[in-house]
Amino acid sequence: MTLFTKRTADVYDFIGYLNMKRERKAIDQMDLDLFSKDKELIQQVQKSREDRENGRIYDQEQGLKYPQHKIREFESEQNL
């Protein structure tokens, strides 16, 4: 392989890298645009912020206990 061929391949690889980087940036921007228009996601983020501000933060164990409690509550109502 000649030096010219090697340099040409390096330039080609670098152009490919730049194209990939530009495409990734465009995809990231598209994701941001989609997320910024998702009203349900925005409401969830706002609710999460409110929960953190008001000390309503749960660890993993507490997070698992809540649905288990709701299931038991539902099942006991079904047995009436």
C-alpha cells in the first residue's frame, strides 16, 4: 500500500467519522424534539419534580411495597 493510498483511506475514514457524528447529533436532536412535544412525559417529569421537592421519594423496597399493598387491597375488596 502506498503512502498516498494510506492517506486517502485515512481521509475517507475521517469523513465517515464526521458523517456519523453529524447523524448522531441529528438523531439526538430529533429525540429531544419528540420528548419536548410529549405532554404525558412532561407531566410525569413535573410530577416527579414536585415529589422530590415535597420529600416523596421512595427507595426500591418502598416502591415495591406500594403495588403489593394495592394488590392486596384490591383482592380483599373482591372477596367481599
